[in-house]
Amino acid sequence: MSTATSETVDAQADAAVEAEEKKQGTVARLWSQHYDLVILPAIIVVGLALLFLYISTQQLDSIEQRVLEPANVLGLLRQHLVLAAVSTILVLVIAVPVGIMLSRRWARRLQGPVLAVGGFAQALPPFGVLLLMAFAFSFGPTTAVVGLTLAALLPVLRNTVIGLQQVDQSLIEAARGMGMSARQTLFRVEVPLAVPVIVAGLRVALVLNVGTATLASYIGAGGLGELVQQALRLNRINVLLVAGGIIAAVALLIDWLAGVAERVVVSRSG
């Protein structure tokens, strides 16, 4: 009886050890795959905490206090995010359909010229493009959104074309063999398989727009670039440090959120 009991205890102990090792192995694997999703937010929090600690030790004059009022900073942040979000949505609405069209056999002759034009547009200095468009059309948020859209169009357009071209031809033939039409094959087979690549391009476009939107303030579109301009005009280093810290934190946070979304899409597609 005692022998059977000891064997049961040993089996339970071995099972517990095995379960613990399996759990540790799972944690280690998840950490090795996604450690950057933990480190990046920590960097953002520590950086903002250090910035806040430094500013709290400084004697701010009345001008700095007025510029750094939460209502003013949050209002500029909202304008900044709206510019980035609207331009990114327009990029998605324009680039994905055009990329799908260029991936079709009947339009592949246009693929090279269109991508070349997109590459040329992205190579142009965003600041110069925004200024030229503002003088040619008008100053304000609308012109800024159009400029940001043109500047970020290529990553999504190129990734849409590449993602659709990388779909296994045998899967397409199997779908057609099951009786699917060309449209059904496109939207039920090709596009879902290309989504991870498209999302990667969208992530690049989003981060690009968040950074470039800082320049929109120079054409009267608002955004966090206003803080930079105010700091330079008023010669206030503390304001410039806060503006730079917030812009960097927003860009890193948006990149982190886009990275999380990208991995979720990839895991579901896989």
C-alpha cells in the first residue's frame, strides 16, 4: 500500500515538474518573440517620467507656463493625431485598391511606372512638398492632409502589390477549381493571405505620417509642431524639450500600437 502511495506521489511530482518546465518554456518563448512589446512602453514611460521630473525642477516663467498648459498641449496633440489618422485612412483607401488593380494581369504593365511615381513622391522632402502645396493651393489642414497622404502612399501601395504577388499560385488555382469566380478568389483567398504584408506597409505609413505631421504647423495646420515653433520663437529651451519629448513619445507609442496590431493580424492569418 505504501509502495503504491509513494509511486502516486512520485508521479504527481513528476507531472508538476513537467508542467512547470512547460510553463517556463512557454514564457521564455513568448518573451523571446515579443520582448520588444514590453521594452518599448517601458522606455516611453521612463522617458516621459524623466522629462516631467526635470521640468518640475525648473522655474518656469509665465510664458512657459502658458504654453505648457495641459489644455494647450492636449489640443495640439488632438490636432496632430487627427492629421495623422485622416491622412493614413486616405492612404489605405487609395493605395489598397490601386495596389489590387496593379496586381491584376491586365494592369501589370502599369505597375512599374506607378510604383516609380510613388517612389519619386516619397523621395521628395516632405517639408518642401507641404510648403509648395500651401503656396499653390491654400494654407491649412486640408493641404496638410493631402501632402501627408502623398508622402505615405508608397509603403502601402508597394506592400499591397507584393503581398498579392506572393500568394501561392496553387491556392488560386484550387479556388478557381472549386468554382470561385475571379472576384471571389481575390477577396476570399488572395486578399486575406496578403493582409499581413499590407498591414506592415500600413504601419510604416502611419509612423511616417505621425512624424511628418509635425511639419504641418508651418502651413497653419496645427499639431505638435506648434509647440516647436513657439519654443523657437520665444527662445524657450524647456518648451522645446517638452515638445520634442512628446513628439517622440507619440511616435513610439503609435509604432508600438501598430506593431501589436500587426502581430495580431499575422497570428490570426497564420
